[in-house]
Amino acid sequence: MALSRTFIRGSPTPGKHRDDDNLYLDIPSSRPRGGSWVFRYTLDGNARTIGLGGRSRDTDEVRAEAGRYRKWLERGIDPRDGIADEVRQAEADLARRTKFKQVVEAFLETNSAGWRNAVHARQWRTTLAAYAYPAIGDTAVSDITTSDIFDLLKPIWATKPETATRVRGRIEAILDFVKVQGHRSGENPARWRGNLALMLPARSKVRAVEHHAALDWRTAPAFMQGLLQQSGMGAAAPAFAILTAARSGEVRLATWDEIDLTETVWTMPAGRTKAGRAHRVPLSAPALAVLGRVQASIHTMRGGAWTAATVRNVLLRLEA
């Protein structure tokens, strides 16, 4: 006979109280006010137990779950195996509902904190939106195949090899992320070696990289003189880059609080250097002269005296 609700909610004596076939309310002597539901059965001569939650759980739900386990036993299925199969099925159903677009956002949220700046995350999102989303954006991550990746890369592999290579690598990273989460299994369809490498030519063979020609050193003095005679940030920025041997991005994103005019030193924070370490650049007299011209431009533009506090975020870019 099934246990009454009064008995279950009351203060039953410690022990295992049978509710139905295989279903018991277990009240431990060490915790008589607690207790839990257990499903007990024997299979291949071995006694096994499955917990069904605490005594406060809805009794009808517990009995329905126990009834499901009994049906599995009648069919020769170990309830533990049945539970595992249900979990796998639930994961497969979730994977079928999880679209590539969704996991991109989850990937960026998880990984972008370790990247140097927000620009990197924006580049990922922009390239994937332009080249991957039209082809696989609404495709379930568990259904993406090597053919899908090949089809989206082929139109840009020869015309935009650098972009195509980055897109492939980003898709590969995201699908690895998805696999770890259990949303797909098997080989990564965006993997290069032994996979796409058999379908697409190596980037080095697609098109020779054509770099911009370097300035002839014999014409450098005249070029620099002409550059310093020009006004505006378009001339000041490259002049400052040449005088400090800095990267263009380091110059364009520089701020006044990085410049110490007294010590004549420009200190770039670690987050903006390729090596990931803070970098100090001594400022020569010509470099300081360029900064002086920038200050004068800001003074004229704002109609007042320049101070580091009022234009803290302005150096060779007029964004403040």
C-alpha cells in the first residue's frame, strides 16, 4: 500500500518505508526530519539504488518517475542506462536548437576578456557576420559539415586569402568551443590539416603577397621635410610614427596621459603593444616639436589654453 501524504509529511521513524514496488522513503536515524526517495532494484544479481530527491519533492512526480524505471526494467533496460540515454538525447536536442550565431556570442563573451582590446572582438564579429553568417549563421552547430565550410570559403579563398584564412581559423575555434560544451561530436569541419587542406590550395600558393614599396632612404630627408611642413593630423601622425619608430596603431590610439613632456618619454601601456608589455619611447626634439604643433592645433580649435586635463584623450586623433 502506498504511503499516505500524512505519513510522508509527518515524522516517520527512521528506516526504509516501502511506497510501491522498488520505491522507498529512506529516513536516516541521524536525520529523522530529512529523508529521501530511492528506487531500489536488483539486476544481474547486483543490488542498485537510484536517488529520486528529497522527501519534500512532489509525491506524484516521484511515483511517476519510479513507474518509468519499472517499465525499463520490464524491458530488460537498466534504469541507469535509460537515464544516460535521456541525457544524451536532451543534449542532442539542444545541439539541434543551438545555431552558429548563438555560439559566436557565447564564445566571444567567454574569451574576449583575455584579448588585448575590444577591437579584436569586433573584428571577429564583423568577419563572421560578413562571410560565415550568410552560409551557416542559422545552421545548428551539430549539423555543420566540411562541405558547408568549403562552400563559404571558396568564393573568397583566391580573392581575399588573408581574410579567408582568418575566417576559417575563427570558425574552427568556435566549433572546438562548441564540442567541449557537448553540442557536437566528431572532427572539426573547419580544421585545415588533413581536411580543408585537401580541398583548397595553400594560402602561399594562391597569390603572392605584395607589400607596399619601402621609401628609398636617399629620398627620406626630403620626404620628412615635406611632411613636417604640412598641417593637420594626417601629416602629424605619420611624422610622429617615423620619429618614434612606432607602429601606426600605437600612434593612432595614443593618448595625452601616456606622454610625459617633462621627462620627454612616451609610455605605451601593455595592452597596446604587440609584445604585451609596457614600452617606453624616448622623445627626440623633432618628436616633441610635432606634439607642440598638435597642442597648438587643439588650442586654436578650442579657443583656449591647452591643458592635459581638458583634452586627456586627444593626441594624434581628434575624438575627445
